[in-house]
Amino acid sequence: MIDFSQIKLGAVVLYNDQPCVVTKCDFVKMNRGKPVKQSSLRSLISGNSYNYTFKSGENIEEADLKKEKATFMYASGDSLSFMIASTYETVEIPKEVLAGKDDYLREGLEVLIVFFDENAISVDLPIKIDYEIKKTDPAVKGNSVNNITKDAELETGRVVKVPAFIETGERILVNTVEDSYVERFRA
């Protein structure tokens, strides 16, 4: 159980029997009443958002999440196959769990799978991953005044914006949270 003082941004609690992450938490001191925390919660299963006001002295149950290191093996139709590192067990997860980020996956990539009640509810990708540029247009000479970007297709098929000086065959670091180029990859 989490008491009133431990409810903060990023805490994962059970609300309506679903694990929810606290996305906003404002402490409000009432003139004559007890303090409250006006919070926004986002369900980790459905993605729905809820507003809830926690009252002073109120307790809420903490969600029992389990994280397991896993390695991506392959995609088959609408499901993704991962091997749990500790048990070598294979887990099938629907593509929609990754919410459009499934094209960051490549064979052998290590991720964290989040389980709730023995069901996989999310896959945490590494924040920065290196990729080879499979295809991009050649740099345009002479236009170096502004921060010119162009589309580049990664080895997995995902397209990201990169600076104009990046060429086909180079390796770059990509931020998977912001879907953006970070820098050239240095081994």
C-alpha cells in the first residue's frame, strides 16, 4: 500500500483493478480542509486517462509489476516473439503493445518486458539504439546555412529525420522515445 505522502509523478498504482501510472500530481492545501493531491492517471493496459483526487490519509494499492530482460527474436504476422533471458522461455506479444514502435526492433535487441498478473502489458525499448542507414538521398552541396534534415531509412525499415551530411551505410544513434537522430555511432 502507498500512503498519501508517497503518491507522486511516475508512481504505478492500482485504479479500477488496472495498473495506472501517475502522470500529473498537484498538491493542494485547502483553507479549512485537509490537503489533497489532484492527479491524472493513465492505464498501462488500455491507455485511458483518469482524473482522481487523493485525500489526506488515503491509501492506494501499488501495482505489482514484474520486469524481465528479454531478447527480440522475430515478428510473425501481428505478434512479436521474445526470449526471456532468465528462463529461456519464449513469449508472444501482440504488435499493438509497442504502440507503433515495433519497427525499432531488430533480431537480438535486448528489451525489458513489463508483466502484470503474468500478462505482458508493455515492452520498454532502450532509449538509444544504433542502426545502419539503409537508404537516404545524397547531401545537397552548398546549403549549409540552416539545419537541413532529410529522411533516412534504417535497417529495420523505420524512417527518421537525419542531418544532410549523413550518408547511406553509416551507423547512427536514434532516440526511440523522441523518434529522432542523436549522433553518429562510435563503436
